[in-house]
Amino acid sequence: MKVSDIIGSAILLLFSFAGYYQATRFTLGTDVFPKAVLIVIMILAAVQLVLALRPTAAVGATASSGALNVKRIIAIAALFFIYIVSIQLIGYFIATPLFLIVSMVLLGRKDAKTILIVTAAVTVAIWLIFRAFIYVPVPMGPFLQQ
């Protein structure tokens, strides 16, 4: 049982329930996507909570197996901030692949083929969700303006 998993899943459940309650106040039609996302978050948080509460066979696991890498956490947080700023400066289609590639490398992924496939798939999927399904334009940046 990992306390951080229990606390994290409980926080996710609380925020997703609160978000779902707020989404019930949206006008009909605009509430579908937020509610769907929040339901998925609730389900995943509940699964994480159940898994965290299950007794594990490796009771004598070393403390280093679950230790946090503070430098990596700070680097990912800084990278995320840079990504948010860079979307407005260079646009979605340049900032997102760069962010995904750098973050996967920072997280330890070394397989270039996997990195490129995931980067392409996530970039296109997010664009499709925003552009084709909920009709929200993504920032194109100065290089891709028409």
C-alpha cells in the first residue's frame, strides 16, 4: 500500500466529483465532453485507489524503489511551463511535438521509433479532438498562419 497513491487517487476523485457537479450547470450539449472526461478520471482514480489498498507481496521493498526523483519532477514542471508559453509563440504543431519528445526522453524512454509514433499520434489526436469534435481552434503560431 502506497500512501502517495491513496492520497493522489482520493484527491483526483474529489476534484473530478466537484468538476462533474460544475459541469451539470453547463448548457445542454456543452456538458458532454467535460462530463465524459471526468467520468474517465473518476474510474481511473477508483482503480488506482483499489490497487493501492490491496495488500502487496513485496512488503519488504526498498525505500529507493518508490523514491521521488526531485530533479526530474522539477525538469518536467519547467518543461510544461515552457510548453504552455511556447504554444502561443510558435504554435501548437511545433510546440507539442517538441514537448512530447523532450518529456519522453526526460522520463527515460530511449526507443526513437516509439517516441516518434507516440508524438505523431498524440499531436494528431489532440488536434482532432479540439478541432473536429469540440470546434476549438488550436494556436497555429506565426509560422503556420495563413
